[in-house]
Amino acid sequence: MKHGDADYQAARDAMVEILRGWAREGRTDTYKALSEALAPEHRVHYHGQTMSLLLADACRQDSTGPEPMLSALVVNGSTRRPSGQFFELAMSEFRRRDPDWTWEQERDAVFGRYNHS
């Protein structure tokens, strides 16, 4: 699977649907659980660069600017917080620069967005 190819796009689309389902359930879960939910059709290792790229692209597909980032629902199994890449994307591309902003607010906004759809 290479960034942008048909397999990658199919995995991204599947990821968006999985995360929207988690949002409707009011659920966060781990990178590993997301990797397992994508399998066996899409083989994406939970520690791999492809996981980070897919999550960023899932956010871009689902959100344009002010909408909350779907990847706020995916956390590290031990820290129960998103990875550093989530925070980098939030700051750089999604302009989450308010000093009072937290990923928990982002996560709750995702829940709110999909709880009413």
C-alpha cells in the first residue's frame, strides 16, 4: 500500500467509517484496535507510518477546518492519549492554537458532531 494508491484510499475510507462508528458510540480506542478493525482487508500496522498518514487523511476527508478531527478518538494503549502526530496536525493544519484547547475538547466535539447525525 502506497500513499494515494487505490488500496490506500480504500483503507482511508474504511478508517473514516470505523471512526464515525466509534464517534456515534461515544468511544475512544487504541491505534491497535483501529489496526485490527481495518484487518484483514487492510493491513495497517498500528505503529507504522501508514497509520499516521491514514489518520491525517481521514481527518482531511472528514473535516474542513472548524469541524472536529476524527483522529481525536484514537489513543495510545498505555498513555490513553493521542500520539504526537495528532497534536502536530491539530496545530499546523487544523489551526488548534488556542492555549486552552485540549484533545479532550476535540474528542468531545467529535462525539457531539456524530451523536446528532
